[in-house]
Amino acid sequence: MTATDSSNPKTTNARLRVLWTLVGVLVIGAIATVYEWTSRSRTAAQVVELESLVALHRERHDGPAAIEAINELLILRPKASRWWYQLAVEYERADQQTSATTAYRRALQHGLPTTAAEDARLRLVELFILMGDAAAARSELEKPGPMFRQTARLNVQLARLLRMEGKPAEALPMLEAALVELGPMPQAIGLRGMLHLDLGQYELAAADLEFLSQAQPNDEVAHFKLAEAYRHLGQPDRARLHREQYVRLHEQNYGSDASSQPLDATSAQAQ
Amino acid sequence: MRIAALTFTLVVNCVCGCGKHPGDTSPELLSPAGALTKDTDELANDVRQNDWFEDVTEKSGINFQYRNGREGACHFILESLGGGVAMVDYDRDGDLDLFFTGGGVIGGSPPAVTGLPSGLFRNDGNLRFVDVSEEAGFQHAGDYSHGVSVVDFDQDGFPDLFVCCYGQSRLYRNTRDERFQDVTGQAGLSARGWNTAAAWGDIDADGWPDLYVARYLDWSPEKDRPCLKNGIRDLCGPRSYGGVIDCLYRNQGNGTFEDISQQAGLIPGNGLGVVAADLNNDGRIDFYTANDESNNHLYLGNPELPLTEAALISGVATNEYGMPDGSMGVDVGDVNGDGNPDLWTTNFEREDNGLYCSDGNGLFRSATLTSGLAGHSRLQVGFGTALADFDGDGWLDIFVTNGHVFYHGRESAYRQQAQLFRNDAGRFENVSAAGGTYFRSDHVGRGAAIGDLDNDGALDLVVVHQNESVSILRNRTPPKHFVRVRLQGTQSDRDAIGAVASIRSSGRTLMRWVRSGAGYFSHSDQRILFAVDDDAPVDVTVDWLGRGREVFGNLKVGETHELVEGRGKSE
């Protein structure tokens, strides 16, 4: 008998062991594949289900529920920039500015299509201005990357930022540039009126704010600022007229006792 | 005594009190009363060469805490306001002593509100203070206290104290022997309700200072409503309750007061800060009140009552978009060097603190944006504040202490950093990072007072916090040359409230108002400090309120001068 004789029981056992090992590996592999496939299917199904849920919550204007559903989605798809973006939008709607900025940043980090990326960056700038963080707003504007295509919107934001930084004289040309593109948009004209007020150019301010108040007669801020402009122009009758309109609109919006009306988004929520 | 009271409250609350919400795991509730002290993080030791202020609390010998009653876990809105500090030379030895309101405790079943004793600390020089509360007569707790105001109401030359309380506010007369006597009853001061801050001013030009008391809300434990923040039990905001009308008391010159609130034509608000000064340059005292989440009020003085409320017309009722802010602290001063009294308010989060520049005729223009002050405070809740020339360049800088009112705020933290803004010819720069270690650590700031505690010519700071030791901050950059004056009225009230002192320096006229109230719940050094160019003697011009102008010439630099009405050269 030779050492390789198949009838040798030791050799047979070794072969069987190898065979069983191979079978075991194959079975485990198959199980893993099936498990992965079912998991993926399950995850995909969950994602579809959650997407439908988000749509449903949005339809019902249930912001908190939509935020919860998107957050669950992001656990399953943590690199889905589209959903980070959607989450940011929902946070913005819910007036949760800090959370919105974080979500926009995550969306940008995971790559958004150019148009959406530009929008996200502009939204970030707007949020930082609202939050009073001029440095963060400026940093976002100055980040390298493709130039913003929405120049007018960018210039409006730059004008707002410069105004917040106490530089109305620098803000004015930015806004003028935006207005060339936008045309006589009432809100932008109103902002120009406020810049003129900041600069003590009361006649120009009055003209712009009159334009805004005629285009949007229920804009209480327009009347408030017009009263200020006419007060400085030494036209008390006109100032009084606009102040009265402001008070009427303010009471209309916030009730007859303006002194006790809610303006604070974080105000108490009674149990 | 304070520790015993707090321990008792904790025990009572454990048995039958308001109860801690399961979601509230704040360290203040988990630790024994008084255990939460100043930040000891690494920032506290990071002293930098160019820091404006040095924290000298530890070596000052003062370890006093305002307690807001949070331990009771009742979550009453009463807990949100905090306390104040007065810089007052009560023993007339030439240096500023410190008086702190004590706050109170809340708890029991049904929940009750009780006061804690105030603290008085005598300045023994070199920024060392000694607790003299008991000897001075403050061993007993009054009602739950907030603000403090100082005036010589009986014109005897010794400063008296008025402490604002939830419950019964108290007038303490300085008995000239380093003690104080509670004279509230004999003075006829009803002063009940939720009184927050006070300011004094002579509304009828009779030479006696009258008392304006700001009041907050129509609230009581019985009217309390439960509120949630982020699903956790928290304090309610002011809109959950109705506003109230402030009070005005006429000083009858015989130690008693008459309530003239109704004749004065005061209207409802949610008063926190108040300042008295001549804000429209007509020679009469005016009051400006900072209201929380409602229009601020400007009461202009008239020859006869009522006062004229003119905030909206004057442009100081709301922010620059016509919306009322949640205003807390307030101050007055000439920030842009045009010689007119500008107004400044500290506000709630998501709002800018407000700067209103006066055109001198009673009209103001919102200057928050144009002066570079926008944005910096939108994540902060501002309280104590002061317009003061901290760096001795003649321009009024700004100090703000911050801290949230809600324990579980959504956008910003409960503990926040204080801020410092340097005035560069009317434009402000945020220099908080160079403020010092105090400015680089978080606190729940409330009242604050400014004054030269060590008489070195630089304005120091004292800050009161919620349930945390007060902070004493020494200004590290005294000016090379300064002159200090203390105005003393003879025809005017002795404190000369409403008078304006001015000098010429570096080609500019520096004007400083003697105001009462101001800041938040606190009283600052009433002496006026001018940083000057050199050691040449200076002339100081004083416009006494409605009583003409005098010049006090040739005042020696580096000294404090008493300028007595009638002893200057009339102009």
C-alpha cells in the first residue's frame, strides 16, 4: 500500500474534513448572501416606507413628525445629501435655526447637485445672518467653489450682511446691483429704503418705503419705517399717518394690546 | 442662616414640594444647595496679558450667592429674574461698599415664596471686603428680593437703600452709624406686588427725590401655569400672565411718600429695567422703562402731572422694525459724542440689543445696525449692562452680562458668556475675547454694577449670577490721568439726579449723566470719572437739572472733587 492509497482511513477522514469545511463555508456564504439580500430589501422597503411617511407628514403640515421620519431615514442612509437637505428645510420651517445650519452643512458635505448646493449655501448665509453670526455668514460666502449663479440673490444677502455689520454705504451698491437683475421687487426696494434711512438719506428712504407700502399696504414695517423717515424730514402729519397705520396693522397682527403679544418663537407652551 | 433656610427648603420639597421633572437633570437640582459655584474650567486660569479685567473675587473675600429658589423645582417664572448689586459708600469713608440682594426660596405644599437675607460688604481697601450684613441690620430676610436702588431720600448726607421684592419692597434708612433701619411702614410705602427695579428722580422740582418702581407681572403661586420646553418642565414666559402698572411715589420731604401712580398716567407693562435722567434736554426728569416682550415706555416729565408717555413717538418703544423686544437692562449715555443722551437696552435671544441715538429734541433713531452692534446678541439673553468708558479713551464702551431664563432653551444655553464692546468713535467692536477669564467662561448673569472699587481711576465691575457666587472684576487698565467728581445738589436733590457734567478733552466735549436706576436691578458708582489727556487742571461744567449751568474751574487731576450746587461759577 502506498501513502496515498484512498482506502487509507486516515486519508479518507482528511478528505471528508476538507469537504465538510467547504460545504460549511458555502452554506455560511449562502446564508450571509441571503441575509444581506433580505436586509437590503428590508432597508429599501423601510426607506420607501419612511419616504412615504415624510410625504404624508408634510401633507399634514406636521413638521415635528416629518423631522422624526427624516432622522430615521438618515440612520438608514447617513450619506443621503438629499435628505440632509430636506431635514434642514424642515428645521427651518420649525424655526430651529441651529439644527437647520447643521443639517445644511451635512447636506453640502455629502455632495448636492450644483443648483441645490448653491441654494443650501445661500440658505446657510441667510440663517447665519438671522442668527447674528456675521463671521459664519461671510465665511460661507467666501468658501472656494463654483461662483453662485443666482447673483441677485447673492447680492441681496451680501447687502443684508453688510447692513448687519454696520456698513450701509457698502451694502447699497450690492443691492443696486441686485435690483438691476431683479427689477422693482418691493421687498428689495424696501431694504434699499432702510439702507437710506441708516445713511440719513431720508428723502430717498421715504421714496423707497412709499413704494413698498403701496405695493404691500399691509406691511406694518414699511409704515413704521416711513413714519421714522417723515419724522426726520420734519413732516409730522405724514409721520403720524404712517405711525397710525403701523399701530393699526400691528394690533391687527398681534391683538389690541400689542404689549402682550407673542413675538418669541420659544414662548411658553402650556401643558 | 441662608444655608439652614435652603436645607430646610430642600427637605420640605423632598417630602411634599413642587417636585423635579423626570427630564430635568441639571446639576443645580442634583447638588446640595449652594454647591454650584463659579466655573473652575481651564478657561478660568487662562489669564492673558491684554485682558481688560482680572477676576479678583476670591481675594476680595466675597462669597455671596443670589438664590432664585430653583431647588424647589416649582419652575415659577419668579425664578427667572435674578438679583442686583449696589455700589454704595454707606459709611462715607471714600470707597465703594457692596450691597447684594439675596433672592429667596420657593417650595412647600402649597408652594410658598420666602426671602433670603441681603448681604452688605464693607470695602477695607485693596479690593478686600468684609461681610457686615448682620452688624448693619440685614440679618433678617425680607421678602423674595430682586433689585436695589440707592438714594439719600431724607437728604441727610447718608445714602439709603430701596430693595425691590416680590411681596413687600423695603426702604432702609441709613442711620449714620453704619447701620440701616427698615422705615418702609413709617414712610407710607405700600410697594407691594412684584416690584423689580427702582429709580429716583425729582419729578416736581421740589428738591426731594421721588421714587419710580418698575413692576413685572400679575403673577402669584396660585396663578402659576405649568409650561414645557422641549418636552421638559420649565419656566413660563411673561406672555402667560398679564402686565401691571408701575408705581410712582412722591417724596413729601418729611420722611413719607404719597402714591401718585394714578395721577402720573402710567400704563401697563412688564417692567424690568428703569433709568431716570433728562432724556429730552428740557430740564425735567424723565423715566425710561425696559419692558419684557412689550413696548418700552418713555415717561417725559411735565410741570404738572401726568407724565407724557412718548416712547412710540420718540422712537424708543420698539426695535427698528417696530416690534417690541424682550428688554431687560437699560442705560443712558452719549455714545456717539454728539452731546445728547442715547439709550441702550439689553434684550432677549433672537433680538439685537438696542441702541437709540438721540437727536437732542426728544427724537431717537435706532442705531444698533449702523453702530456695528447688530447680530452679536442674537444667541444671548442680555441682562445687566452699562455704558462706561472702561479703556479711558473718552468713548463709552458697553458691558453686557448674559444668561438664559429657560433652563432648557432650544437654541442657546442656560449659561452664557458676558460681552464687552469697545467704542471707537461711535462704532463698536466686540472685544469680549480680550475681556478676561470671566468673559471666557459661562455664567447665568443678571444684575451688574460699575464703579471704581479701588479708586485707581478705572471702572471695575461687579456681576450677580443665578445660584452662583458673584464676581468682582478689576479693570486692569487705569488711565494715566483722570479727574473724578461727585455732584451734590442743594436746590436740586442731594444726589443731583438728572444733572450733566462735562469737560473738554482731546478736542471733544465729554458728557456724563447722573442717572438713577440704569443697568439691571443694580446701582452703579454715582461719581463721574473723566479720563483726561495730561495732568493739567481741568474745568468741569455742570448743568443742574432745570437749575442752570455752573463751571467748576481748575480741578486737580488724580483727585475726587465734591461739586456743590451754587458754589461754581454761573454761566
